[in-house]
Amino acid sequence: MSPALTRNDPWVERFTTLERTRSQEPAWLQSCRQTAIDRFAELGLPTTRHEAWKYTNVAAIAKETFALAPADAPVAAEDLESLRVPDLDAHEVVIVDGRFRSDLAPASSTALPDGVVVGSLASALTNGDLESWLEQHPDREDLAFAALNTAFFQDGVFIRVPKNVVLDRPVHVQHWRTADDRALLATPRLVVVAESGSQLELIETYGGSGESQLTDAVSEIFVGANASVQHVKLQVESSRAWHVAAILARLERDARYASHSISLGAAIARNDIRVRFEAEGGDTTLNGLFFATGEQLVDHHTVVDHRVPHCTSRELYKGILDERGHGVFDGKVWVREQAQKTDSSQTNRNLILSRDAIIDTKPQLEIYADDVRCAHGATIGQLDADALYYLRSRGIAEAKARSLLMRGFATDVLTAIASEPLRAALERRLLERLPGALDLEGDQ
Amino acid sequence: MLTIKNLHASAGGAEILKALDLEVKSGEVHAIMGPNGSGKSTLAHVLAGREGYDVTEGHVTFDGQNLLDLSVEERACAGLFLGFQYPVEIPGVANNYFLRASLNAIRKARGEEELDAMDFLGLLKKKAALVEMDPKFLTRPVNVGFSGGEKKRNEILQMAVLEPKLAVLDETDSGLDIDALRVVSKGIESLRSPEHSIVLITHYQRLLDYVVPDVVHVFAGGRIVQSGGKELAIELEKNGYAAFESAASA
């Protein structure tokens, strides 16, 4: 889009009006924001003419006039409670409309090991902790929504796990969007730094009750040498809300990063997940499970960038589409010329439950090295009629047989999650949504 | 127990069962033998209610009910069991979970209490021992990664757990080595009682050395062309089906 067309962009105008607030911020941050809004002005909101947004039409978002979500919105205790994972011993923090709310943190949020930081991003901005981490993932130039987040974010979470510290409890970041008569934009920002030899389990849950609310999240994750980050993201926002997110991970030597993205909510949910190997020996797992029904659209775009030798990536995405639900999977694996001995696999499997459901899947491998092992593939299918007959021939009613097969289809993505209470909670969330599956709850 | 009268059924527009009559009384074991393509498996699936088969004529009465009016699962709940020739693999559904869901659906239909996990486990262990099944197969996904013999053994395990009034076993003996055949036969024999009936659909006389049938039928051209005692099976083994096939097409 040419600059002439963007001069009147409401976001650019909004940015200009906030100049005085920004002048209180550190110079480096002001410069980050300026670069970001310039980039956004250049990119504009994506349209279906953009290759990466071909199947995901965000015209409804572009049409809306958003205000920035205010701080300190009231929130009901039961809404926050709904985000928690039963029986999970976790360090919990609460983000409401993109703002860190220490006033709402459950009692579990105490006693972290020495040197571990799990706190408000806003305060990390002022004490200088963030300058070397924010906006440090190079592969973000084309992400218009991420640029918007950088231009406008006010808060979020900063997590730092010092060298060789192993967190024995997961950190659970619980995001809630409040309902509001106005269309509001929330811009939660997460920066996660796992220093060398450290270990972190990070859970993010995004929920909300409003309609016409836009969440534009960015998570930047730095995994130091021989460190490990396990990241589970559950998105169960209101089916009338919009959720756009970027997860940008950089891995140092022998680092491990696993991302499990479970996307069940929102009218439009778009996730850009990018993993970049900076040094040899890295290992990443990208798993995803999505369900779209009604008029929902769920889109995952993933990029794994093998730019150094001896790294491993494993990717498994599974989608279930019902009614007029629409799923999009676009998975790119780069194997650069110098990335010899890369070991990569990528699979996307989809289950279509209705005639009107749509899946667009595009696994892509770009290989420029010659000594690598790479595999990729995608399948689209319906419930196995033979399996359905077999179950029914054993007395199991058709509706239950269908639910069992759906759960069976989803299971291997969830079994990769080590924590039993978390896995059970995720399964329950899925079963709540799958047609007729609720009676399987807790029944294993 | 089971009465089939003048049954005609077709699949994909082709008539496969042609004027089939069969009567199986309570407590009887019948063997149905016949060449490939004669319609034996079609009979099994028509009885179980598989989609894709059209019954164009005839009646099937099972335990006093019109079997053809019932859905697949209703037939199972009424006490019909089909042992599949090719058991289906079901990824992501654990064998023990599947069996308990199945047993409880059937118990519920019979008006009996559902079994809780502990009680079921006790029953399952006992039945698994009967068919000499390694307990590790119980927690695996149904039939996934099972050998041919293990799948057949799993069918018999299901039958033993569900204790159907009528078990129709479709080539359960095919592809088994002698040890597996002995185990599978033992499982089948364990169901034999005045209250339970068994229909063995088989290709080979060998099974009938272990499970001695009360009646043997020769199946050719979509119907039963001759019935007799166990000696009929021996005669078939010796002389083959050629004479019956020409009789059926005549």
C-alpha cells in the first residue's frame, strides 16, 4: 500500500494523538514504536490479496473503529476462575484486556525461586530490563498486526528464568477480555527470556466474553543455550471476538522449544508462529489442535527456519471443522543452504464433519541443503465409516461413536502435553465444543 | 433364536443373497462353509446392519424381534455380535475404554447396572486370560498395530466380555496359526451354552475340529444349498465346493 493511501489510516492517526504519552517513555522504546507504526503504515491491514491472508478475510476487523482498551476494567471473579486449570499447581498471573493485574493474581502467585521474574511488562520497560529483548526477532517485517501491537502495547508479561534455574511449577498467564459496548483493542505483549540451561513451562489461556473485541497479542520467546521452554497456548475467546497473535521464538545452541496451540474460540483466530534456529543442536516441536464451527475461522501460519546445521523440528497440526467452520493451515519449513543434517517433519491432518466446512492446507518445504531428512504432508478426511460401523456393532450409539472417533483423532496432539491436569483440562475444553461429546467428559 | 426366511439382499446394485433360509435355535452351533464370493460375509453384514446393503425381500427374526427394523447398535444391544473378518483399527481409542463403553451400552439396554472402572477391569482381566491376551494390548488403541492373529483374538475377547445371545463369527479362524486357532476355539467354546448360539462362517474345516458344530451348511450362489451334520464339513474338505457351485448356478 502506498504512503499516500495510509495517511488517513485511523491507526496512524491514533498513534499521532498519543505522542505526548509516549514522550514519557525511554527513547529506545519510542524509536521501536515509531519504526513499528511506519512499518504498519506501509503494510496496512492485510487483505485477501496478500498471499499470507488469502483465505483469512479480516475485512470485518478493518471496518470496525477500535478504541484502545482502558486499564482497570472490572472483571467478575467467576470469569477469571474459568481460565484456571483445575488441580494444576502453577504460578498464575492475570492479564485483563492486555494489562497485568497484580491485584487479581490468585494466591498461588508467590514464592518464585531467586532471580526468576514473572511480572508486569510495563514495569520491566521502565527498569531497563527489556531494551535488549523487545523487537529482537528478525522475522517479523511482514506482520502488520504485530507492528500494531508494538506501536500501541501498554503492558503484558515479562518472564525471565536465570541461568540453570529449573522452574518446577508452570507459569500460567491467564488473559481475559471484558465485554464492552465499544469495540476495543487489547495488545498484550509477552517477553520470555529463558537463560542458558534453564527450564520453563509456560501456559497461556486466552478467554473473554465480549463481542467485537480485538486481541492483538505478541509473544517473544528467547531460549538460551541448552535451555527448554514448553509453551501451551489455549485460545477460548468469545465466538464474536477476534484474536490475532504472533509467537516469535529464537533458539540458541541445543535449545528446546515446544509450542502447543489449541484454538477453539473467536470468530477469527489467526496465529503466526515462527521459530528460528540461531545455533546448532536446536529442537522444536510445533503442535496444534483447532476446532471451528458455526462461522468460525481458525488460521495457523507457522514458519520454522533451519538456518544452521543439526537442528530438529517436528510439527503436527490437527483440525476439526464442523458446520460452516473454516480452517487454514500454512506451514513453512525453511532449510537453508548451510543447514545440513536438518531433521524435519510436518504433518497437518483434518477432519471434516460437515458438507459446508472448509479447510485450506498448505504444507511447504523449501530445501537448499543436500544432506537433510525432511518429510511433510497433509490429509483431509471424514470420520472413518468402517470405524463408526465397528463401534456401533458393539452397541455404542452412533452419536457417542462419532464423539469417540473425534476424540481419538485429537488425542495424539494432547498426549504430547506432559502435565496430566493440563491435558485433562484441554480435553474437557475440546469436548465441550465437539458436537455431542460432553458425555465423554472425565471418561477415559 | 434366529430365523431367516427368503432373504434377498444386494449391494451396489448386484443381488448377493438369493432366497436364503436359515434357522438357528438357542444353544446351537452352526457352521456356514462356502467358496469365496458366495455371499457369506454379506450375510454377516446384513445381519449386523451395515450400511450399503439393501434387503429387497424376506424376513429376519432375532429373539422374537424383527431384526431388520433395528439400527446397528440396537442389534448389538439385543444380543447380536459380529466377529469381523477384518477388524477395524481405531486410533486414539483405547481397547479397554472401548470395551467398557460397549459392555455398558449393552448392559444398559438390558436394564442392568453399568460396571464401574474397577469392576470392569476385574472382568476384563479374567476374559483376557481366557484368550491368552497380553495385558499390554488392553490399553493400546483398538487393533492399531495388532498382528492379524492378535486382531482375531481381540474379536473373541470382545465376544467373551459381551456374552451375546448370538455370535456370528466371520472367518475368525482365517490366517491363524495352530496355537492361535486353539486359543480362539477355546474362547468360542466358552460361550457355548443352552442360552447362546454361534454361527461360524468359515472356509476351513480345521476350526470345526475344535468347535464341533451341530449343523453344517454349504453356502453357494447366495444361499444355503445343503445342510447336514459335522461329517458334511469333512466331505467338503475332501471334495471341495465344485459340485455345490454348479448346483447353485444350475
